[in-house]
Amino acid sequence: QQQVKQSPQSLIVQKGGIPIINCAYENTAFDYFPWYQQFPGKGPALLIAIRPDVSEKKEGRFTISFNKSAKQFSLHIMDSQPGDSATYFCAASDSWGKLQFGAGTQVVVTP
Amino acid sequence: DVKVTQSSRYLVKRTGEKVFLECVQDMDHENMFWYRQDPGLGLRLIYFSYDVKMKEKGDIPEGYSVSREKKERFSLILESASTNQTSMYLCASSSPPGQGAFNTGELFFGEGSRLTVL
């Protein structure tokens, strides 16, 4: 049973659009919420991460929104580009650092 | 440049064969992990190790074993491969979270080993 539920499974947006990926969790012991980006043929790589003491974090065109009371967090890709086409995984961990991953979202940005 | 290297990118094995997947990291990380990636299921943890000769079961350890004889090397073993073990296998390493001001235990992944069991 997956401890982190991720949706949608896939989405297609045009260049400049804002793909949004949502994740939800139940375990209140989770205190670290990273997003990993995976390009075809490569392993996942850390993209951006947030801790529950903040509600939003931005790094370049990527923004995490975090709602602690709802136990939900989401990734927004601003001004998306074809080079952002990849699979995105949300994840969560407790203080021991063992990550639980979501099922992944395949994002396609068309030119 | 930090690196996690998986020895085989593609393997084809027969049911019942013993399979070894090797992983080496050059970052002097204490923690090493083996994940399995399947469409719609994300990344599921098979085993992890936080020190040489130490291992802990992850979420799906059945049918797998691991070996860590040296800090930089972590091996995944399928004693008797089955068709339901056809998958992408990803190795990762990390330092324990909390070491250093901003260390959050970031995982560094290898490029994966795609195993097909016939």
C-alpha cells in the first residue's frame, strides 16, 4: 500500500503552460518532502524539497506548495518548456530518512 | 562529479537463474539502497544498508537478498529469478540526514539496470 499517493499518472501541456502534480500522505511523522525528476534512461535526481514548516518553496520555475493540515503537497512547473518533459516523483520521509515515493507522473510539454 | 555506477544496464536471464546486480558509489556515503521501478507503482524499496555488512529489509524484500562487504559496493541478488522480477532496478546512495547543516539525505541514483526474466 503506497504511503504517498500521487496524481495524475500523466499529463500533457503546451509550452508555457503550468503542469501541476499533486501528492497526499497520511503519516504525520513525515517531515521532509522532496520531488525527484527522471529523464528517460537516467536515474531520478533531486529537483526541489520542502519541510512542513513552510507553505511554499520556489527554485527557478519549480514551486512546491505544502498544506500541512490537509497533508497534501504539489509541484507546479511555471512557464514549462519541452526540456521539462520527464517523470516526476514526489516522496516523503521521516527523520530516519527512508523515502516513500509516489507512483510518478509522466509530464510531456509540447512545443 | 558524484557517481553511482550500476554494472549492467540491460540483462536477460532465464527463470531459476541466480542474478547479481552490482552497484558502486564514489561519494563515501554510508547509506545505500536498492529500489525497483515499475510503471504505475513508482519506486519501491527492496533493501537498504546503513553500514558495511549491515542490511535492512525495505518494503518488498521477498525473493531478494543483498550484500555489502565494502562501503562503496552494494549488491542485489536474486537467488532464483522469476518472471515477476522483470523490472528496472535502481541503486542509490546517501549520507544520513542531519549530517551537515543542509543535509537532508538526498538520494543519488544510478542509471538503472533493466532486467528481463524469461
